[in-house]
Amino acid sequence: MCGIVGLFLKKEELQPRLGDMLTAMLVTMSDRGPDSAGIAIYGNQGDGLKITVQSDTPVETFDNLDKDLSDAIGATAVMRIVDTHAVITIPADAETAAVSFLEDRDIRVMAIGKSMEIYKEVGLPGDVAARFGLREMAGTHGIGHTRMATESAVTTLGAHPFSTASDQCLVHNGSLSNHNQMRRKLARKGVVTKTENDTEVGAAYISSRIADGATLGEALEGTLEDLDGFFTFVTGTEKGIGVVRDPVACKPAVMAETDDYVAFASEYRAFADLPGIEQARVWEPEPATVYFWER
């Protein structure tokens, strides 16, 4: 049992409130997943590429990291530290060299993208949100997850969202029965997952399909054919968010839409503090049906 939230803003004037609105939704889902929590925020694009990294020993790990990385890639790396995470901005053409340098130092790369940042840690959702200052973050859309670990250890790497491609990530409620088989298929294509979590396999499957030329909608439709089990997926991309439930749809899900936003949650109570929710169109997403909203 986990909790999922997602929020896609239609109105620019709401963007400064994205973090606050999404955090309120996330915290409401605490009793569905008290072990760990995470959130992906999509903000306006700046210059260069953002790499979000994490360390269990941030004081030592991040000391002079920007300078050392700049020397290694021969270009300026600008670092912003956020608790156990740091967001490093580099020129886009330095991605390969930068990731190689970070991995050689055993620094965990959580996300790469022009607009996406991912923050996730072990602990109660409210505590995780406070550590990262999520309420103060602005952006266009975001997704989040509260985890109740039932199939793997409670660790930072086991927390959602999972990202396996630039500006793409996934949160998941449910369980995949053929994730090891799919993991092997993806590995043969050169797509290597880093954890034992089945959600990372789902993220890798979707990003692999998109890399092969599929649209987001087509990639989500593919999950219904190629992934077995029970699942609700909410995926984030640079352009927006997508939702799909398995044909049985035994995991709870609800959506709400107004002229200002589209919201997703595992339970309706997560919408309680959203502006104008009284006038929203509220519905349960249909089984085996793809929904997505993009700019």
C-alpha cells in the first residue's frame, strides 16, 4: 500500500505554489506510506542541464564537488545543496563526462534533465518535505510518492520516483510479477537498472519505448501488454504527466480537473486543500485506459 500524488498546472500564476500544493497532497497520503517519500518537480528550464545527486554523507561528499567536477569536465559546474541532495547545473554537452565523474566517486545520480529535479529520502513524508523545503519550490507540474515497503528494504534508493531517462520519472502503486523477466529484456537492449525495485523496471520500460520513438501515450499503452501484475503508474515528462491503471485496477485512484489544474491521488482526501476543488470534475480513472496532459 503506497500513496501517489500528481499535479499538472494549467495556469502560470499558480506555478509559485506548486511545491506547497503538491506537498500538502503528499503529506495527506502519509498513512499509505510512512517509510519514505519522494517528489519530482518540473520547473522552468534554465541554461544547461541539471543533475540531481544524493549522498548519505553530504558534508564530506559535496565539499568542493562543484570545483572538482568543473576541473574534470573542463566547464563550469554550479552546485546548489539541498540537505542530502545537490542540484548541479552543467553544459548539456558535458553530461557523459559529468556522470562518469560522479559515478566514479560513488555519488548517487537521482535525476538528469533540463527541468526535472528529484528529492527522496527515508522518513515520514512531512519530515522529508521539510528537509528539502519542498513547499517553497515552484514549477509547472510534479509527481510524488509515499512508500510502504513490502517487497524490498527501506532505503533512499528504494524510494520513488525512479528516473531512467532525461526529464522522465515514474511513481507506482502495486506490484509487477514479471519485472525480472523485463529487466533481462531491457538489459539486452543496453538499459540497465540499478535497484531491485520493480518500479524502476517500469520506468525503464517506459523510457525505452519513448527512446524507440513511441509517444508517451503509446509507451503507457505498452505497459498494459508487456507488464504483468497490478499497478497504477503516474509518469512525469518534460511536457507533462501521464496515468495508467492495469486492467483489474484494484489499486485506488482518483482524478480532479479544473480550468487551473489536473490532479491525481490515491485517495480523494489529498485534494481537500486544492483551490477550487468544489467545482472540479472528479472521476476514477478507468482500468486499462491511458490519460495524459502535456503542454
